[in-house]
Amino acid sequence: MSETIEIVFKGERKDIYANPMQFPFKVGDYAIVEADKGEDLGMVNQLDPLHYKKKKDAPMKNILRKPLTQDMENYHQNREKEKLAFGVCKKKIEQCALPMKLVDVEYQFDGNKITFYFTADKRVDFRLLVRELAAEYRVRIELRQIGVRDEAKRVSGYSVCGRRLCCSLFLKEFEPITTQSAKDQMLPLNPQKLSGVCGRLMCCLNFEREFYANELKRFPPLESAIKTPKGFGRVEKVDVFKDELMIKLDEGDYEKFSLAEIIPFVENKTQEN
């Protein structure tokens, strides 16, 4: 069995390829691979990614060779051609009055195919646009509609934390994210603070959700009535890092108590019941 290698292309597009010729690669090397009706060039992102279950039974294309100096020159020339094609396509979109936003353009390494990525609020009839682009470039044209999260992944950028977007840095797939993730972490439900540059809930809301879920098991539920050293009250807020609770006492005052102070009263009340 030949080794498998993950190759990353422009816009964080990734796929798994077989290496039947056993070319020696390290992360960061470039490789020329089989593509639909041609060849493509990408960078080695990971060696032997055998944990990719989704590729287990799927047909796998091969790595063809290591690129030569001329191959790399062609690769960089394609990047420049993409900038020009972006302007051409954007102008044609305006001429056709299509309700779509052009996001990115990607030349296949051998130049036999150009893919135009766009976003739109609904399905778009772009058949006329495809015909005009095909007449302009005389190669296979593909228009691919993507979502706003995919747009952020392709374009990349930086989040409010100062780091590159998780989707373009290391996330392999998008997972569903709901406001429940924010509630579990007791974050304020402010859409402006919870949304990423894509306008959707930030992917990182899922990262620590399991930690908070496990930690919160040690605390009384929010809004639950409990007994404190200063009388009865309700749990308003908990701090899983300081092991503290903010309690609203029946008299209306707010007091902080450590979890150690509260637990004995909760246990005693349970025993009494």
C-alpha cells in the first residue's frame, strides 16, 4: 500500500493523494497531482493522514511528480492570471446584472480549467456568464457557489483575538454552532461579539464547550434556589475558574460565595429531603 499525503491548494482546498512512486516529501514541499482531465499543483500539508475516514472508501488520485523550476514559474504566473480573470469576471457579472458576489478565482495548474467562486443569497442562473467566460478563455469554466463561511476560509484574515481565522488555519470541516454554545459558557448573547468576520457564530465557541459542560456539573444550576451562609437565594452566575457563585439573596442583595461554602448547604438540604 502506497503512502497517502494531504495536499493543500489555493483557498485552503485540501485533498488526499496516493504516492505510488514513493517520492520523498516533507511538509511545505510542492507536488504535481492528478486532477480532473489534467494536472494540478499544491503544497504538502500533512504526511500519512490515515485518520481521514471520509477518504477511506473514496477513489484516490495520485501524486505524479515533484515540480521543476519551470513548473513553479508557471504556478506563479497562474496566480497573476487569476487577478486579471477576477476583474474580467466581475465586469461580466455587472453586465449580466447577476445577483452574485465574486469571491475568488483559481486556475488549475495546467491551465485547462478555471474555477470562479462566488456567494449569493439564492440560486443564480449563470449559464450566460459561463458561455461568455468560456468564449473569453477557451478553457473549461466552473462557477461554484459557496457559503459565507467558505468565503472566509478561502479569503482568510484575522479574528478579534488577533490570530488567523480558525477555518483557514486548521479546521478541516465546519461544525454546527448554536447560541447554546455561548449560553453554556455564560457569554453575553451579543451577536456583534459572538460573530466572526463571516457574520456567523464564531467556530471557537465550540472549542471549550465540553470543558464548561463538565465544570458546570460541579455547580448548582443557574436560577436554582439554594441555602447560603447568609440565608436563601438563587444562583445568578458562576465562575468556573475561581470556583465562585454570585447569589441573589431573598433580601435582594447580591453576594459572592465560594463553591466550598455552598456545597455543604446543598448536601445538607439533599439529605433533609
